Amino acid sequence: MACLGPQFFLARTMMKRLFALFFAAAAFTTIAFPADARVRNQPPAQDFEVDDGPSLSNFFSNFGNGGGNSSGPIQRQTVGFHSNYAPGTIVVNTAERRLYLVQPGGQALRYGIGVGRDGFRWGGVHRVTAKKEWPSWTPPAQMLARRPDLPRHMPGGIDNPLGARAMYLGSTLYRIHGSNEPETIGQAVSSGCFRMTNDDVTDLYNRVSVGATVIVKN
């Protein structure tokens, strides 16, 4: 110790103060931002892998089995889909603006969708609780507060914003539905529902049963 001058003791004192500040900051972060809050703000883990590379089997699947007959701006397509989800599961990837219907044999049908705009995107797991053809539309109170110009009720039909088909998710107000604005598919413009072209939503509707699991990844 005799060889260590006053600079050593000054440096050691400074190091002690830095460590104290570090641990105090760490403790504050743990108190102010508990672990569950930090995790809750993270996007769900990517637990599937999509392979949409060109292949002869995809070519025949897409054009010979209804996989590529979409009339919308984003063609529906059969893709490789590697996951642990059971066939018949619907996986919505809002960031990608795509919906996947899991098929047997490591494949899925992929559709283009419109998703919620900023402040209206969400994630979770639900089941399809109802299906309706040419559904009527009653805007919820929150939407009417934002858009008082909207009609209080609109019967089903070609001009209805829910389009040709609707699948209702759990006990929420959210649906997977058609649209009278096909040009908005692939955009983030809705109030939380997932919109598809009428052609695509009819195709999905015919393949999905009430009770199907719907996994929404935000």
C-alpha cells in the first residue's frame, strides 16, 4: 500500500460512488417498472416460420387449389408454415398485415388484411364465436363519439363496411370481416378489426368453423 499515492485512494473513492449510483439506479428501475410491465410491452415471440420461396408444389397449390385466386391487391397464397399450431388455427400478424390459416403438412393459406391504425392495434388469443353472411353493422358508442356522421345502423349489403362475411372474435367487438374498400387491404386504417377483400373473406369463411382459435400477434 505504501507505493500507492493519493490518486489511488481518490480513484477508489470515485469507483465506490459509481457503484453506489449504479445499484441505486437498478433498484429504481425495478420499483418503477416491474418485470411484468416491461414484458407486457414487448411483442409476442415469433413462434412460427414462413417459407414462401418458389417451388413447384406451391405453384400447383396456389393456382390449382384455390390458393391464388384472390382478386385483391395482395394475392392469397399457400406458403410453408412451420409451427406447433393445429390445422384450422388462424394466426394474425398485424406487423406484417397478413393472416395465416394453418393447413396440414406444414403449410398455411396466407391472406392480405387491413389492421388497426396507431392506438387501435392489439394482441391476444380468442376463438371464433359466430359467423355471419352479409352482416349488418351497428357502430359502437365509442366510434360514434369519434365519428358522429356515421349511421346508427346499416343493413348488410355491398355498401356495408363489414362486407360479405364476418367472423366474430370472443366476446369482443372485433371481427375478421370483408370490406367495401378493398384498396385499404394491407394498410393500418381500422379501429381494431381485421378487414379482407370480400373474395378472401368468403374463402376464409368457408374454411373456418365456429370455435376455431385465433391468435393475434401485435
